[in-house]
Amino acid sequence: MERMLRDVRVYTLLVGPALLLFLLFVPFPALFSLTLSFFKWDLVGDMRFIGLGNYLFMVVDDPVFWTAVRNTLAFVVLSAAFQLPLAFLLANLLSRLGKTSYGVFRSMIFLPVTFSGVAVSLMFYFVLHPNAGLLNGALKVVGLPSNFPWLGDASTALLAVIVSLAWQWTGYHMVIFLTGMTTVPEELLEAARIDGATELQVTRHIILPFLMPALKVSSILCITSSLKSFDQIYIMTFGGPNHSSEVLASHMYMNTFAQLKYGYGSALSTVLFLLCILSAVVLSRLFQRWDPLADKT
């Protein structure tokens, strides 16, 4: 067996198919998109090399781009602010329950993660409908104004999408935090409580330091996925009204597939890709600096 595992041909046979699929669907399309961003192409005519023309148009002549950038940053910050603290609070509460209650509530809170993003978006679309929506119906019952267009008003459209996203994915981060809490030594918690530490002090000085690796993973996943969010925006608001909920992913889609600007759409996708990489690197460095249990050498 060991002799077979040392054979390069065996490794090639086992790893080759997976590596080939990875190359076909990840690096090659990314490189092609980067190359295409230096061309002007409508899919029908010939490709025309324009150098940095798409990028110059992006930052100088495309007013929607900067609106999409602002909305994307707001989307990312608010998504993280909604999901991560709530996920930590739920994980902290569930970790103190008995085994039966713990399993039931963990499954209930995690259940929305298993739903399709399209299904969740459609559900919230109808919940927030100005005439037949559940939210306005509830407001009508208690005597409040009940015809507000939550998805049709520039001040609430983006926030409504963020709420739907948080409802679906908070349970995902909660499970990551619950897993991280299993690394906290029980003896340390018991000793702190015997010494008179309050639950807030236990959480801040013991649980949080041990939870830093899980918090790092959740933060990177939350922020990069929020940067790439598209289906919720597309289904619930279509980037409107008046681009008030337009993000980089939806702006890229509209330019690429609706307006057939494949070169410009590729430039937008390249910028989005770089933002995802940059955010992951910056967060990794920050958590390395903040983590009191990390090796700083």
C-alpha cells in the first residue's frame, strides 16, 4: 500500500480529474475575464482592444458605479452588523441550555440556511408587499399606516434586502460560533465563576478569546458573501428604485447580460474579485493582531 501511494502515477490518477475540473471552472475563467476586461465586446462583433478604457470609464464616466460601490459597502457593513452579533448572542444562549432544548433550538434557527436564496427572497418580497404583504397587514391591525412600499422606497429597499439575508444566514454563523465554543475549557469557566466572575466577564475575558478563530472564519465568509450578493437584490428590488439598492454584482450583471457589454462587465467582475481578496487578507491580518491567544512570532 505504501509503495503504491509513493507512485506519482497513482497521485496523478486520483488528483488529476479533480484538478482538471478546478482549472476549467476557477482559474481559467478568472484569467479569461481579466483578459476580456481590456477589450470592448458585445458577443456578436469582433473583440476590440481598448487597454484600460473600461476601467477609466468605470471611475470617470459611469455614475452608477460609485452608487453601487457605496451601496455595496453599506450592504457589507450592515449585513455583518446584523448577522454576527445576533449569531454570537444566540450561540451564547444555546450553549447554556440542556441537550434536548439545545438540539431543538439549534435546528430551528439553522433551518433557513437550508432554504434556497431565491425562495427566501420571494418569501420576503411577498411579506413586504405594499398591498398584500404580511408586514403591512400587521401594521394595519395595530392601527399604524399600512401601505408603505418597503421595497419601492429608496430609504428602505436596501435595508429590507439585508434583513432577508440576515434571517437566512444568522443560523449558519451561530453554528460556527457553537463549534468554536466547544474549545473553551470547562474547568476555566467553572474556576472563573467560583471566583465570582459575572457572566459578562466570563464571556468577554474567556469565551471571546477562544472564539477568535471561529469569529475570523465567520467574518470572512459573511463579508465576502455580502460583497458577491446578487440573487436577493435581483429578485426583491432589481437594483431599484433609482439604483438605491444597486450593488456591484447586480451592476455587473446588468452591464454584461442585459446591455451585452462583456468587456465592461468583466472589468466590474475583476474589481469585485479584488475587493473579495482584499477584504479576506485585511480581516486575516486584523484578527491575527487582535487574537490574544495567537502566536505573534
